[in-house]
Amino acid sequence: MDDLDSLTNSLLAEIGRADSAAALEELRIAALGKKGTITGLVKTLGAMDAEERKVKGAAFNAAKDRIAAALDARRAEIAARELDARLAFERVDVTLPVRAEAQGRIHPVSQVTEEVIAIFAHMGFTLAEGPDVEDDWHNFTALNIPPDHPARQMHDTFYLQDDKAAAAPAGAGAGGNRPALLLRTHTSPVQIRHMQANRPPYRIIAPGRVYRSDSDMTHTPMFHQVEGLVIDRDIHMGHLKGCLEEFLRAIFGIPDLRYRLRPSHFPFTEPSAEMDIGCSRKGGVLKLGEGDDWLEILGCGMVHPRVLEYAGVDSNQWQGFAFGLGIDRIAMLKYGIPDLRAFFEADVRWLRHYGFAPLDVPTLSAGLNR
């Protein structure tokens, strides 16, 4: 028993000197682990007679309990000490003056995109997305754009070239084996991909980046568009007119906004139209919703039956309309931004002036930004 008491006191002393959780764990294993000293003593009970086993068994268990309790107590002391040290290190002096924090701003293009989505979502549209890198079939052919159309030429479209196929201006792959790859010139290919992957009816909008070889105050090589598609059994131009009227009056916040539809031509719609909104240009200042002048705002029309057939939709049963407009242009008109190129110059001062607070989320119930 003297040896047991001596061993127990020695272990308790080492536990008291331990200064970390790792050191305590080593002591626990050395004493109470499978090959620990106390565990080894317990294993000798099998060779003892009943009376001796009863006496020494109680002593061994008492020693185990004392060591386990000491380990728990020391572990709690070390944890409390480490917590105190951490709190002291991480303490914040609340008496210090407040330091101004940098505040991020939401880009006008991102904000207007959310405004557009909110309006069309209220009308039952769902969001559709597609790749920025397209093939010429989805970008041109499936939209009924002929091979000799100017939009297919390299001075308008950014063609890509890989190791296996060189892009051709007319849209044919090298040797006719692989389709030419390009940066999409509009988000209309999203409509084709959506129709191919889903069964009608459809009611979608497709906002996103598009690319064209152009650059001036009102054009940039990369800009943003949103296009809409509605396909059902009894859709007509009246539905298109009502949909766009509701959208334009909501996005500009002008309940009585004047507008008109002019006949036009697009390969993917028939009949096609362009939509103008009323404005004034007096004194060189553009104002929407007043005056006798007109401003072109978007293109639209009834989806060409050939486009439906390309997408695998029976044009004898289904028909509908499509439209497209520039998100950047909406932002310029709505928030008085004069130069489109400034959208992409990453000028923090410009963003601080034209940007929006991060929590200023546009909704129809709370109101869109004016």
C-alpha cells in the first residue's frame, strides 16, 4: 500500500505542475491509459486471492478516482487561465474614439439588374442564365440570323480560336467540323438553351454580360443586357405591349410614361418593333416622361416560327414574344450617368457618387430607387 500511496502522490504532484492541456493528456495516458502504471496495478488483481483482491481492488479504484479528479480539476484551471489570457489579449478599449470604416457601394449596373429582376418577377417571370462563351449555332443560326448577316462579321463579333478549330467570320467551324466559338453578342442564346432544355410554356428573363466590338460614350466592348421570352398557346402583340408598358413605367417610376411601337426588323421576330418613350431635350437636357420628343429604348416582336423550330418547339401549337434592352442604358437614363465607359473604369470616387448602399435592396413593395 505504501508503494501505491507513493505512486499516487507522485502522479498528483506531476499533475499539479502540468502547464498545458497536452501535458495533462500525456500524464493521463501514463497513469490511466492501457499501458499506464495504475492500469498495470489493476491487472495484477487476477493473480490474487479473493480477500487480497477485495482490499487492493478498493485501493486501486480509490487511486484511479483521485488521479482522474485531479486531472479534471487541473484541466479546468488551465482552460480558465487560457481564457483569461485570450480575453486580455483580445480586449477592446471601448473608450477609444470610433474609427471610420470603409463602406462598400453597389455598382449601378448591379442595382438596376436587381430592379429589373424584381419587376419581372412580380409579373411571373423566372430567371435564366447561360454561358458567356457561345457557339455560332446558338448565337446566330438558331436565332434565324443568315450566314451573311453583318453581325456575324469579325468587326462586330469577338471570335475565339482554340487548338482544334479556327473561328470563321461567317460562323462556320474549321473545315466545317467544329462550330466557331465566340463571346455572345446578346443573351438571346439563353432563350434557345432554355427552350431546348424545358417544355413550353415559357416565361423567362435572361440578364447578363454581352460583347461587341464597339467603343464610344454610349458603347463599350462589354456591356449588359436583359432579354425576355414568353411562349404560350394564345400570346399576341397585345400581351407584349402590356408587359413592356408595365415594365417601363415601373423602372422609371413614371405612371403615365408615354410610349410608342414602331415597325422594325429583327431576324428572330416577326412582326418586329422598336419601342420609344416620351422625352424632352430642351436646353440640351434629357428628361423622360415630358415633352414631345421620343427616345428609342428597346427592341421586341413576336418570336419567328423558325426560331421555335430550331429550339424544338412546335410553332403550330406555340407562339409568343421576345424583347431585349440594355441594362447599362437604363442605368444611364434613370440615374443621370453621362458616359457609359465610366461604368468599367473602377473609379472609387465615381462609385461612391453613383453607387448604392449594400442593404438598399430593390423591391416593388418597398419601392425601387428613384
